[in-house]
Amino acid sequence: MTNTDAVAALAALAQDSRLAIFRLLVQNAPAGLTVGLIAERLQLPAPTLSFHLKALTHAGMVTVEQEGRFLRYR
């Protein structure tokens, strides 16, 4: 991992909601969770959750894959 990657990852986790999302996904590894389940468990509105998941994805902290109509994050 390069210094730039490490800084991006740490910056992504330096926010309460993103850290909670990451912890939840780690607890549910390797299966991951759909967006709906993440929102339900953390009681986050969809736009807020989408914003944080995008930040975690861009930092390389989570992956996403399409499952029919749903997105599964790991």
C-alpha cells in the first residue's frame, strides 16, 4: 500500500458514519450487505448512505457488485 492509498483510506474512515458502515461490513464479511440492510441497521437516509458508500468505494475500502436490482457492498 502506498502512502497516498493509506492516507485516502484513513481519511475515508475519519468520519463517524463511514466508520460505522465499514465496521458493519467487516462484521458481515465475506457475504457483505445490500444497501437497504445497511441503511436499516444504521438508520441512515438513502442519500446520506450513498454519499458515504461512494467515499469508501473511491478510497478502496469497500467493493460493490450488482445483484439483480440490488447493490451488495463488501
